[in-house]
Amino acid sequence: MVKKRTEFDLVAKAFHWGMALLLVVQYTVAWTMPHIGKGTLPVGLVAWHLSIGTALLAMLLARLLWRLSHPVNHVSTSPLLNALAGAGHISLYLLLLAVPVMGWVNASSRGYDARLFGSVPLPSLSTTGSALGHSMGDIHVYASYALIGFVALHVLAALYHHWVLKDDVLQRMLPLRRSGQR
């Protein structure tokens, strides 16, 4: 049985803030890249978008493995807040998994090569020209907006804990705070 702690370690914090940074970069690239339509080639910002998406997916899988092997207890005494936090985190993880996978399916249907870190080839998740693969592109866009909404709720919840409840939930994940520091 893995012992649960109340503090996040340096690796958990690095995954948290690394994913936050990658998400900011990914959304910046997504909003500035050209619209992907018939005949769009996977070059420039489109290639960057694909590469960052695979990096996010790889980081998420590593983060999930770390979290499962290094669990951290909720610190709230409220069962309702603990339940909301759990549901929020599960929703975030599901969207962080689903959005890049849907993008990968769509990329495969367009005949794009998905490569981890731009060099390790990944298998195609749909056939070129697949109608399902193309529809995944549309769902990918809407799911990415849902992800932004859940990230915003996550940030608001952290600020609620800090400014209203005045507990240390936010401080537990700050990058420069050492375990046990108050």
C-alpha cells in the first residue's frame, strides 16, 4: 500500500507547472496557426501544434503514473469540497487525455505523421480520409474550450482556498515552497 502524504513533492510540482506552461504555449500556437482545412500541410505552426500535443500527452501519462504512485491527501475538512476537488481533477485529467488523442485521430485522418517530440513516430489512430477522424477535429476544438473552462475553475478554486478559506491548498503547489514550509 502506498502511503498518502499531504504535501506535493518537487516532481509533482514540476509536472503541474510544466503542463501549465505547455498548455499556454499550445493554446498560443493553436490561436495563431492557420485554420486547418483540406490541403493544409503539417508545417510551421501546425507542426508545432502536433508536436506540443504529443508532448502534453506524454507528460500527462508520466504525471498520472507519478500521481498514482505518490498520492497526496486532500487537506479540506469539508467532504463537499473534497468531492468537488476530486471531480474537478478527474475532469481535468480526462480532458487533458481526450483533447490530444482526438487531435491525434484527426491528424491521422489527414495523413499527418504524429511524432513524439518531433522525432519518435507514433501509430496512426485512423485511416487517411476517415470521416470519424475528421469529425474528431471538430470535437477536439470544442473539447479544448471545455478544457480552458476547467482550468479556469481550477484556478478560481485555488484562489478561493487562498483568499476566502485562507488555507494552504494553493501554497502546497507553489513551485518554490518546500515540503512542510508554512
